[in-house]
Amino acid sequence: MYRVLAIALIIIGAALIVPQDAGSTDAVKSFLFDKYEPSATKDLRYFKSTSELKSFLATDPTNLEFYRDTTNDCDDIARHLQSRAADAGYIMNLQVLNSTEYEKLFGKKISSNHMICSTMIGDTIYFVEPQNDKIVYVMNVD
């Protein structure tokens, strides 16, 4: 219910901002959604080695972001790392772990589900904790 109301308010607000002579809902859709499209198509690839992954993480500032419960929590930080990886030409996926899985892999107790990133190097899957750059081997796929 609240989502429908929020979407309606966004569309109404955009209709007020978009020039009245725009003349179509396409102009509103363009205003709302086109700014989120990548500015240039980039060929993305997985990392070639753990050294390349570590080098990327060493220069990426995502792990320095402050955690805030509602405005910059684990899913936001994970998406920031994913976006920055894409900007650098790499594929980084999002992964949600429950508290038991997270503790088993990262050795830290948490109270609820947690979003991290994952990537592949060759046939191997790795998880990356965006808040501290810890890399964990998960499994070989072949």
C-alpha cells in the first residue's frame, strides 16, 4: 500500500518538474529512470586473480563508509561496492547471508540477515565483506 502511494507521489512530483510542453508520459519516465542508466556501456569481466581483487579493494573507499542503520546499512554499502566495481570494469554480485552462514564464513556473530558481495575468479566463488574488504573462499564450481 505504502509503495503504491510513494510511487504515485514520485510520478506526480516528476510531472510537476518536467516541462508542461513535454507532452507525454515518456518524458516523465525518462526524467524518472534515464538518469539511473549507465552513462557508457562498459565491458565487464570477473577478476583474473585474488591479487587483482585485493588490488581493487585496496584502492576502493567503500570499506571506509560509515554504517548507519537506516540510511547506509549493509545493503547500501554492498551496492556501493558493486557499483564501484562495475565502474572499474569488474563484475561483483550481491549476496544475502543469514546470521549462521555469515558467522561460519566470516567468524563474526550478527543478529540478522546481511548483504555482502560475491565474485568469481576462474571457477572459484569468493565472498567479499564490503565493510572491511575481507575475502572468503566459498567453493569451486567445477
